[in-house]
Amino acid sequence: MLVLLTIIRGIIWIVAFVYISRLFRQTRRWSDLILEILQISLITDVFPLGNQKYSVLDFFILIGLLVGLVTLTRMVSRVLKSKFLTATGLSRAVQDTTALIFNYTFIFLGTIVVLQVWVLDLSSLTVFASVLGVGVGLGLQGIAKEFVSGLVLIFERPIQVGDFVEVAGLMGTVERISVRSTEIRTLDQVSVILPNSRFLDSEVINWSHSSPISRLKIPVGVAYGSNLEIVRNLLIKVAKNHQDILSMPSPQVFFPSLVIVP
């Protein structure tokens, strides 16, 4: 989107410059010359690719088609998730995974269609594939690693959207999983973006993986000499009144040790 806005801004500046220059007789001839040079440079086929040659204008059209494809895909994906997947009653994790798979599949297939419409011989892309392979070997290992890690998280699903996890010293709820990174919302309501490889290279505690029910141990200190029965009853009452605490199994209070504080 930023690239598209930059292109539009550049076109507006060029149009404004040409319009203003044609208002004056002294600059009108230079304006016509610039327009002619610009037109020739845009439509002249100068970039060989396979058996075809393409102009700068052709590449602008290709960029516009790809940007339109990505924008359309995001719109359709949001409608699919908000209108159809929500009505199925599936869990949030399944809905997000389905929408994400649809998003990237649609972009992949749409890109092939756009390239065919652009009259591009796909066999000529083998050159770019070779260059990309060299790039991955030289400097894109990190991006490739995160991409593969994202695919593993999406399809193997060791973590899902909505899970409460603990990783790299952070505890929070998984809000979003993409092919490059995962967003976690901590208990302090802070969004943390973690690379996907972090979930495969380090130990991850998923409190919601097999069951949404988890038991938490919360240490509570009381003054020495307190009535333990009253303390027990108060703690159980507070726990039972919390909306996220289940009645079965019921909360329990233990007194493993008493420490005298001077």
C-alpha cells in the first residue's frame, strides 16, 4: 500500500508540473519535449524476460495488478472470517487458520493468473528462482527460516490463536499467527511480536494445548498468628466469586509452610 501511495503521489506531481509548465509560452516547448521523452521511455520495450520484452509501463501495470490482488484478497478474507466462518461456530483458532490458508492460497493462485494475463512465460521465472536461491543462501536465511517456521505453526498447530502460552520469559494470549511472526498479548495488555522460530527453537508452555482448563498455583502470604481457617475461607470465597474460576474442580487452599517474619 505504501508503494502504491508513493506511485500515486509521484504521478500527481508530474501531472501538476506538466500542467503548470504549459501555462507559459516559454516553458511549453520544454513541457512537450519532456512529455515526449516520458512517453517513449514508458512504452519502449527495454526489459527482456524470456522470449518477451517489456516496457516500464508494463511493469507499472503488473505492480498495480499485484497490489490490487493483495488488497482484494485481504477484503475477501475479512468478509469470509466475519460473515461465514463466525457463523459456523468453529473455534477462533480454526477460523484464523482457515482464513490465513485461504489468504495465501488466493494470493498464490491469483499471482499465477496475473502473470498469465500479463503474457509472461512462467518458464522464464526459473532465472528468478535461481537468483532467489542464491539470495536465500547468502542473506535471506532468517526470512526463509521464519517462513518455514510459520508454515509449521499453521499446519502442525502446536499453538493456536487464543492459547495462553509461556515462551522466552513471556506469558500471554496468542492473538495472531502469520507466516513470519506471532503476536502475543501479555497480562499487562502489551502486544509482543515474536519470530515464529522462537516457538520451535525454545521451550514453550502451552496452558491451553490439550484442554482450556488449567490449574494455577498462586502463593499468598499472611501475617504470622492469623486465623488459618478464616484465611482459607476468605481465599476460597474470593476464588469462587471470580468469573474465570470453575466450580468443579473447586479451588483449594494449602498451607505448606509458615515463615516467621521479624
